[in-house]
Amino acid sequence: MRTRKMRRSQSHEEENPYWISFSDLMIALLTVFILAVVVLVLQLTNKQEALADQQKTAAQQHSELTQQVQALQQAENVRAEMLKEIAGTLTKKGIEVTVSENGSVLNIRTEQLGFESGAYEIRPEHEDVAVTIGRTIADALTTDERYRYLDTVFIEGHTDNRPAPGLEGTGNWGLSTFRAISLWRLWEDELPQRERLQDLKSRDGQPLFSVSGYGSTRPLAKTQKTEKQRAANRRIDVRFTVVHPTADQLAEILDLDATSSKK
């Protein structure tokens, strides 16, 4: 009887071969599904790793940019502190100067230097005042080597709007430049060794101080009808510029191509 049952079962399987094919198909589909899940997991893992790398890069860029901003803020704060200190010290000595609103320019009025209209020499009776201004600036810069926060200090000459005769045809441009040169030369000649401004260097090893002239193009008093108004424009500005990141440095932080960033 058992033999008959086995024969019936075998006969039944032989009569229904599709059950075997269906089972094989399900196994194949399950295998494909497992492989697809594995591929998907690998893809998700790679994407997560790429995202983690991007987040790490972004965090590093943010950190470096933050450091640059903090360094710039510190330099600007030191500059403002120095100019406030210079103006305060000179005021106590009876020498009136003013500081620009952004804390970057020291304005030396003509009454402190004695520039007559059309003249650029600092008169002897004003030399002591001019030297005191130079010594005060030198002390502020060299205290704690604060000059290292600066890129350049410009001694800028200015004129009123009256035409300047002579000066080899350079007019007010030449006159303003010669005024700046006159002050710089006086500082070179009269400041003691420890206060020699010409010895100060910027971070790139270049001389910290420079001279320039703007003629009558940057007047403090826009209206120049009176002698007082014109005298306000015969002045020297000492402009302090701070060290700041360059475009190439910022492009490097952002991992940008320097050439494309300049287009």
C-alpha cells in the first residue's frame, strides 16, 4: 500500500511539473530582491559618506572664513583703538586732530602745520607740533607691535580749490604731494632712532608708510568761499589700512578656481 502511495505522489508531481518551476522562480525573484536591496544599501551608504564629506568640507570652510572675519575685526578694532589713543594724547598736548567716523583716518588740520595757500613747506614755528604728531603715531604703532595689524599707512596731502602756480605744471596735484613729502621728511629727520617710522615694515616686508597727493579732489569743506573754508581743505590725512584677506585666499578657502572666480 505504501508503494502505491509513493507511486501516486510521484505520478502527481509528474503530472504537475509547474510547481517546481514556480518554486524556482520564487527563489530567483527573492535572490534578485536581495541583490537589489544590497545595491540600494550600498548606494545609500555611499551617498551618506559623500554627504558627510560635504558637511565636513562646509564646516571647515565656515571655520576658516570665521577665522578670517575675526582676524579682520580684530585688526579694525586695534586700528580704531590706536587712532583714538593718538587723538587723545595729542589733545592733552594741545594739538587738535580729528578721527574719521570709521576710525581709519587721522585728520591733521592746516593750523597745526601752517600750510598757506599755494605753499607746501612746514614753517619752522610748526615743526615741533609736526614732530610731536609723528612721535605720538610712532608710539601708538610700536606699542605691542600693533603696526603688524596694518597693511599701509598713507600720508595724504590735500589742497584748497585755488589753482597752484608753478611746481613744474603739476598744479594742486603736485602741491598736495609735496605737502605729504614735507611732513614725511621732517619725521625722517627729527624722530629719534627708536621712533623711526621709516623702519617699520608691513607683513610682506614692504615699507609701512607711503605718501600720496589728492589735490583738491577730496575736500572736507565742499563750499570754499571763505578763507576758513579753504583752510579746512589744506590738510594732511594719515590713513591707516588694515591687513585683509585677498580674493585668492578667499577663493582657496571656498575651494574655487581662482581664474573662474575672477570672471
